[in-house]
Amino acid sequence: MSITKAEFGEMPDGRKVDTYTLTNANGASMKVLSLGGIVYELNIPDKNGKFGNVSANLQTVDDYLTKSPGFGTLIGRYGNRIANGKYMLDGVEIDHGDHTGGKHLLHGGKNGFSKAIWDIEELQGNGSVGLTLKLTSDEAHQGFPGTVECVVTYKFNNKNEWEVDYTATTDKPTPINLTQHTYFNLSAFQEPNVLKEIMMLNADEFIPVDDELIPTGEIASVEGTPMDFRMPTAIGERIEEVGANPTGYDHCWVLNKDETPDGMTLCAKAVDPTTGRTMEVWTTEPGVQFYTGNFMNGGFGSGDIIYVKNAAYCLETQHYPDSPNQPDFPNTILRPGETYRTTTVFKFGVQE
């Protein structure tokens, strides 16, 4: 197993962006950028032992700063949407104003964790290699209260499992909802879209949203709807029935809590019928945002690959969107003296 480091590029202010390549004993590898903790590549074998990158990426630092829809990034301080960029916290209205980059606060705003340079330390473990990524985010960064110290650990082992461990502390009460935003295509983009991939989501319920993808506050059954992925189903089988604009999945599913002794819950299983690659997702989080790349339009790509609509999907393990404005949703407020902790594991394999 090995870790190698190289220079990827420069930020506009001259700061260096490095790439770290983690390679396991089987030859599978992942590449990570210090910019945004971006997972640049995930090179995983198919049923014939051929390696392919199952993670959508871009080619330059400028691409990531100006074109990226969040490819591979760490998302924070709050993943997903907060309606109108406002919420009440301990009787005080917090308004993110110019930090939002739009009407609603999405993924922490225009200066989210995905645009930051993370401090990185290499890890060599028993049967795994990894990285510890550290970031300090103060109030001026995104308009969230207080200063947060965030530590994220990536581990990649000889079973082709990628583990993401998140911790955070704060000096003032603040919303926090960290997630990872890799876009997956298990065919390694042999297929231009993921509509043929088979998906299972371990969820009896989902969170309906309005026309602007803000939760209505309801938690609804998936029964009899195109949101029902309890049985393995092709992603494209019912996607036209979703009714979003643009059409596609961009919703949070409420995971069934069938915890294992280590506190993990099965979130999702995916299979690519072309290459036989599989992926299981396990998490300690209560929800997962399943997003099918609805806003991709073929306007950008990487090398010979052009990212058309539905070219890849995200499985963003997290608390529910807009929780600071939804009193019936699980709490997302971190307070001084507490430590935010959550873990997600992506397990790659091949269909037997």
C-alpha cells in the first residue's frame, strides 16, 4: 500500500493545490485534492479486473472553482438547502445574506468547504492508507455563527472500501451537516448516463419538497411512488414520473434504522449491469440525498468525457435538508462542548 503526493495546480492567489494518491495492495486507488477534499479519482476494478475511474472529475483548479457542480467535494458547514438562507437560533435570526450565492443557502453557500484548501496529513494503518483533512471555518467564511474546527478522515483499505469519518467542534451554537459529494458512474463512464444502473435505497419514507427543492415539512411513504427503491430498480425506470424541474431525483430519503453493532445502517446498494461493479453505502446518518445529476447539460467535461444530464449520481449521507427551519426534523445544532461525529463507508465490489 502506498501514498504519493504531487502538485495539481494553483489557486488564483498562488496557493498550491496538491493531489494525494492512495493505492491499496490490489492496485485500486483513489486520488484526493487538498482543494475541497475533492475525490478526484476512484479507480476500481470491474468483473474482468479492468480498472476504471467511477468518480466524475474536472481537469484544472479553475474548472473546480468556476464549473464544478460539487464533484467529489467535502460539503459544509451545512450540506443541502436552508430555505432563504435564514433560520432562528436560540431566539436570534441568522441571515446568510450575500454568502448564499442564490435565494437559498445550498451546501454552505458560495464559499463553502468545497472551495477551501484543507490541511492534510498522511495516514498509514493496518490494512489501509488514508488522509486526515483539517479545516478551521470562522463566521466571516460563510456567515454561520462561531468558529468550527473540522476534521475529516479518509481511509482506503485492501477490501476496496472507502471510509469517511467526520468530527467537528464549535465555540458557538451553529448548524452543521457535513457530507461527501462524489458523483458516481459505476461503468466508469462507458455508459454516458446512469439510467441503467440498478439502485436499492433502504428507506420506507422520503421527504417531499416544493418546486424550489425545499422540504414541505412532511415525511411521506415511498409506497406507490417513483421514490420506492426498496427493491433494486433501474434508476431510469420511473425517473420521468418524479416531476421535478429539471426532471430527476434530488430528494432526501429517511433511512430505515437497522443498525449493526458498530452503529452503521445500510443506506444503498448499486450495481452497474455493464461492468458488474457494485457499491454498498453504510452510514451513521439518518438520511441520504439521492441526486441524479439533473442539472448537468453537456456544457463541460473531462478529457474525452462530456457530462450530459444524468451522467452520474450522488449519495449524500446527511441529516435532513432545511432542518434549522423544521422543528420536527432531527436536530442539526452543534453546541460548545459537544463533538459532531458521523461515519460513512463506500464498499466497492463486483457482482457474483
